[in-house]
Amino acid sequence: MTAFTMPSLGADMDEGVLQEWLVKSGDRVRKGDVVAVVETDKAAIEVECFQSGTVGRLLVPPGTRVPVGAPLAVIDEEAVPGGRAGAAEEPVTAGAEAAPPTAAGPVAGTSPRGTPGPAGAGREASGGHERPTPRRKAARASGPAAEPVRGETRRPPEPAAESAAPVVGAGPLVRHLALLHGVDLAAVHGTGAGGRITRADVERAQPPPGRRVRATPYARRLAHDLDVDLTTVRGTGDDGAVRAADVNAAVLAGTGPREPERPDRRRDSGRRPDTAAPADSRAERRTDSMRRAIADLMSRASREIPHYYLYATIDLAAAEDWLRRCNRDRPPADRLVSAALLLKAAAVAAREVPALNGYWRNDGFAAAGEVNLGVAVSLRQGGLLAPVIHHADTLPPDVLMARLKDLVQRARRGRLRGSETTGATLTVTSLGDQGVEAVFGVIHPPQVALVGFGAVVERPWAVHGMLGVRPVVTATLAADHRATDGAVGARYLTAVDRLLQTPEEL
Amino acid sequence: MKPLNASDAVSVIKDSITRIVPDADFTRLEPDDKFRDVLELDSLDFLSLVELLSERTGVRIDEVDYPELTTLSDATRFLVERTARPPGPRR
């Protein structure tokens, strides 16, 4: 049994608001599953589980602000049937959130990205032969109580009898139907032989009043900010999931009726009086809090890090030429932009000059074993995020480009995952699109360097005694003088230059 | 590929931009303004725009055509022309 704790979603994060649980007690989770949405000063982040097991008690109700490291839920690596009673399915502080256990968890099929939700997985595990092998360990270890008995009657929860995975008798077709309609099988009374849940039972059960609407976290937040009832919004996302654009459209069309009192507490969960401000000031507050977070971090960087700066103007003729040839026969969706090559070069150079790739901690430098590039992304409403491309030095430009597009898009729509906000070993900022030629940045502690790229511009350029016009880019390096000296920084920029001269090898 | 008139083309362009910049304010965008600058489209946004326009109109848009997509009026003319007559062999 271990605690699932509030993760640190960035070096500057001290606390976060548990905005929403995407799992409930009894759900099987695998390492990497998204289990909750946490709101930081900067964004709503989908937080992944760091181990596989069964969700035990949820310790913190939605809407609670907790410090980094505080336990949020109990994860049982091995399901222990006796350790979980029906009453424990609610958050400990459930007094304020009174809701029946069945309403506390998301119903099947509502996981944000349309992957089989953990809720579904939990029931899946009870289906005997359907139990997926990776989860066998947990299920087997849970003893007889978890051994599914097909057709067993669903009983009201009682201590020690309630197994980790609710035992529900239902065939695969019925399960599928339930998933499709967002019906929680655990809450369905089976009328078939031996209490088996039939198709008719599922159809009767759907849709439960005020059932959870499929929506992206950002759409949820927006709906919350704008006081829009998600059940009234038509979703255009995958499987009809409501996207932010749909919420906006609903507001513009005037079809988002204000409905402050909703029976479904899940959507009200962020509105506890002690944590929620009036709806219309909330978006503004987000921008303010992000500004403050950036202010704090940058002040600290400026106070603690003795920066030194270097720059080099790099001939991009070869790189641009290669890009042009490469893009010629590609549809727009597969084309590369210069930024992808610049990032790749920055990452490979970091591998070559490891003294700039890592962290300054406890008065010393610790090199990172891998190159994870933080990429500064400016947000339209102001502020910036630096999502991380892990192992960027090993990714071919195509893959890097795809990651970049995906991350930038999701950073701007507020749908980053926890693992994408942490672990950067070096940050790159590109301000070329804003029309400047060079950027001398402030290092993101505890990293020890920041690489900047300006706009790709055409300039007169002398090669072999001849003057020509070439596309060039100014690459800059801001580095921590505690960790390195100028000579190391110079080696880095020289490497970036050299790498960009042979783009086909990147 | 369906021929587009100028007003069809403008609405396809504006609609595509709105999908990339949801709060794009076209009231402050003149037909001859550089919309990438005014609406702050970065190179990834611009690529998405090319993708959308090409998808919706069936027009093949190569990198050499990018300069045609600088202002609303240029882009409109480009789409009207390209949908009116398919381009001959290129390059």
C-alpha cells in the first residue's frame, strides 16, 4: 500500500488544487494512467499514476488545495479485500461532498481521451477470462473474494465482502453496451438468471440523471468559468466529447443556460465556497496566478543564478534547403518547420556538451543522463508554459515535429499531462515567430542553461571570400556561471552550428 | 475541387483561422494586413492553417505558395484562382 501524492508539476510548484478524480476507489490503474486533474498556478494538468495497482481510498475531495507531496489517495499494489469497505469508497472528508459511492466515480467510457477508462478496467477484471494479463498479479493476490463468480448477485456493499473489483455478472456484449452508454455496471441491478445484468437492465439504467458528460479538462474548466452546464453543450470531439470550442460556441449561441444549482455534485465539485471565486473572475485569476508563478521563478533565477550570455549567428542555408526538399512532396500535415530542426540540433549538442544538460542542486552540478528539452510555449492569453520533449536527442525530426505540434496545441488548450511538465534538463525558447532576431533568456532553475533561437532571416553572408544572401538564425545561450564557464558554452553553440550544416544527419 | 467565389474563400479562410485562434478578432484585421502578425500565428499555427485550407478547398498548397497566404485579400485571390483552374504541371 502506497500513497499517491500530489506530484510536483514543475520546479516552481509548491501546491495544487485537486480539481477532479478520474478514478474511484476499487479501480485498477496501471502506471501511466491518468487518474486525476490537478490545477496548478499555470494550467490544469492531467496527472498520471506512477505505479500499477488498485485505487484504495481517495483521501482528498475535488476542489482541495494541497501541498506537493501530500497524499491524495491510497494505491494498493495488491488488492486486499478486507481492507476496503463500502464506506471507504468516499473521500474521507466526504461530509462536504456527500454523494453515494456510485456517483463518486466516473462512469465507464468517460475517460477524457476515449481510452478504456480505469473504471471500465476495474470491472473488466471481474470478468474472469477477460482479465488482462498485466493485471493478473493484483487480481490473483486479492484472494478468493476477487475471484469472479460469473453470475453472482450484486449485493449492497458490506465490510470485508466488497472486493477490490466489484463483482458484476454481465457478458461482454452487455459490458460493451454499458461502456457505450456510460452506465456503471456496478450500480445496475441485474434481473437476469442469478442476478446477471441483461441488456435490458443496461438500457433501463441509461442515461442516469445528471450523468457525467464526456469533456476535455479544459472544456470543463471553461464551462465552469463561464457557468455553462456541460449537459447542454453539443460535443464535437472524439465520441462526442465536449471541447473548449464547443463551450465557447454554446456561450456565443446563448445555448448555455446558467444553472448554478445542479444535482450532479461532480460538476459542482470545484465550486466549494472556500475555494471558488465568482465565475467571471476566474479566467482572470488564472492569468494572474500564472503571472505570479513566472514572477517568482524568474526572480529566483535572477537572484541566484549568475548568468553569462553567448551568441552565434548560424548559416541555415543547408538546413532550409533540406527542409524545402523534404517538404516538397509532403502534404501540409507531414511538413516540418525549422523549429523542429533547431530543437533537434539543440538536443544533440546537449548530449555532446553534458555540462550544460542537468541541474544545479545543493551547491553542485548534477548532469542528467538523458536530454529532455523544455520548450517554451507562449499562450495566447498571456504567460507561458514549458512542456517537455523527453529524449529529444534520440528522436528523428519527423517524430520531434509531431511531438512539438501536439505539445504546443495541448499546452494552449490546457490539456498537458503531468509527465509532460516535468523532467526538463535544458530549455529552448524560440522567439523567431515574434519577429526578433535573438533572445537572451533567463534560466529555468534548477537547470543550468537556456538556449534561444531568433527569427530565420536573410542576411548578406560571406563564404570563401564571396558575398551572398543566406538564411541565418541567431542562436543564444544563457548559462549558469556556477556550473560552467564561457568556453563550455562556446563549445555548445559551435556544436549547434556544426550539426545544422548536415541536417540530413539530424 | 469546387470553384470558390471571393466570399466563399474569405469565409473558408476566416473559419479556418478561427479554428486555430478561437478568439481571433477580424474586426481589427484589414484585408491587406499581414494576418500572421496581427493575429499572432506562429509557424506551427500557420502550418495548421495551410493544412485546413488545403483540406477544405482541395487546393494543393506548396511551400512556394506560402507568400500568397500573407493577407486576407492575397489568400482569397489565391484560393479563387486555384479552385477556378487546376494548376498545370508545377516545377
